Amino acid sequence: MSMLTGNVDAVIGVDTHRDRHTVAVVDPTGGVLATVELATDALGYRRMLSFAVDHAPGRRVWAIEGTGSYGAGLTTYLLEKGEWVVEIDRPARRASRSGAKTDTLDAVRAAREALSREHLAQPRQRGDREAMRVLLTTRAGTVVARTKAICQLKALIVGAPESLREQLRRGTTDQQLDRCARLRTLPAHSVEHRCTVRALRTCARQALFLEAQAADLETELEQLVTAAAPQLLKLPGVGVITATQLLLSWSHAGRLRNEAAFAALAGVAPIPASSGQTVRYRLNRAGDRQLNRALHTIVLSRLAHDPQTKAYASRRTAEGKTPREIKRCLKRAVARQIYRLLEAAARERAHTEIAA
């Protein structure tokens, strides 16, 4: 049974886009009551809420696609107004004979999808979480840009004049960056030599600048993570970047029903695939892949450095488990540990704020 059955008088589906949102009001049986398309600005948000109040004055819930992207502004506005908002991550795109596909139909489908689902997701919080998200995204782009600059530098070294190539080709990447950043030219050098030095110096300084930027961003992330869940960084295998991703995916207390839901979100909960007398499970390749990657990184670190994890792996190997199977078991256990820690940290933080 849907969690909305008997609890609302209307569901308002929203198909979000950059400049305009399409809104559809649907009754509990799935019938369309009204639709409208409005701009994605402050006035448009007010008109959407007024439209909803006019056509659904009773108990209502908003089912919004992309609450973290195109729907972020509307979601924030509605939550500030005390509206009930749920996130529809991937509404069903049912095939039809006519192949019809419009923004209005998508908004109606979002509302009907909310009516049909047994469990609905809450939108992720903004505030500190959004601050972490933008910093983490920026750092990831900075690291990618640094890698590209280093690759370009190494390609330039390979094709550089012999006098340059001989003095730059050896050593670590950090040593090459340092040497190239300090290169100088003389009037006696050829045009090719001077231009190659200019290119090498530019790439090296760019890579060093990006490295410093990434380090600064990581320092800011560490401060935010420490404020949100200081115990998280004390766990073995959990660094600043993985801790940030864990907090981003979890978002806030109560968003996920239990640790099993968190494991399912991470794609580390096995999916039953039994039939008759055959009992089997298959891998869950869905979910938040960035969260899955963070758990995988933690498991790899613990397998290399944590004595308890090493002992567990040895015991399961003796039982006949393969390395992949052991990692899957560990990822599920880590997901349970992380979820409980984050929920406890949120409760402790709430109690501290109330006491203050």
C-alpha cells in the first residue's frame, strides 16, 4: 500500500526545467485536477504555491523531480513555507502507442508515481550539506584539471628539444613540476626552445596552483565534516573526502528509514532473486554510486591497515569466500556502522542545540 493512501487529498507533481516548471494537481485516484506552467523565479514560486492552494486546499504533498538540481529553488521555497515535499528520483516513463511525451505528462506521471510508491524519499537538506556538496564538486573538478595539466606537461617533455628532455624526463612528478616551474630562457636559445620552456612553465605552475586550491578546499571540507560528525573521521579508513561523501548521501537524520535503506541506497544490499526451492541473491548495481565508491575505498583501506578487518578476511577466506565476496560483506557491515554513527551524531547535535 502507498504511504500516501488516505493521508492526502491531492498530490502535486512537478516536472522541473531550468527556466520553467510544469505543475500538475492529481487527486488520490490519479485523476488530473489542473495543470499550469510557470517561471522558475521568486514570483513563479509564489504563483505555484497559490495555484496549489486554490486547487488542493486540503492535505497535499509535492512530488518534485530533481530536488537537488533544477528543482532546488522550488523545493527550498516550499519547505520554508511548511509544505510537505517528497523527491521523485526517476518517474516511470510508460510507453504509449502514440509515444506521447510532454512536460505536462511528466508532471502528472511524477504525481502518480508518488501515489504508487510504498516508500518516498525526503529531499536532501541544504545549508551545511549544500556547502559540502559545492566544495566537494569544485575540488573534484580541480583535481581533474590538475591531472590534465600534468598529462600535458609530460607530453611536452617527451617532445621537447633534447637539451630540455634530458634534464626533465627523470624524477618523480613532483620533481618535474618543481623543475619546470623554475625554468628560464636565455637570448641565445632558439625560438623552439624558448616557446617550449614557456609552455612547460605554464603547465607546471597551473598544476601547482590547482594542487594548492584542492588542498585549501579539503581543509574547508574537514572543518565542515568535523562540525557535523566529528566521530566520523576517527573511524579506520575514513578520510575527509570519503567522510564528506557519506554525509552528502545520508543528508540528515530521518531521511532514511533504517540502516537497511541506507545500504540499499549505497547499492550494497543484495537483492533476493529466489524462485521455488532455489534461494539466491544478485548484486545491486543501482543506488548512489558515489556512496558505493566511498564504502569501497574504506573497505580497501581497512583490508590493508586494520587488524580486525584483516582477521575477518582471513577467516572468511578459510570458509571458501572469494575476495570479491568478502569485500561485499565488508561494505554491507561498513554501511551499517556508518549509518548508526551518523544518526547518533545527529541526535547528539540536536540535544546540544536544544540545551544551548
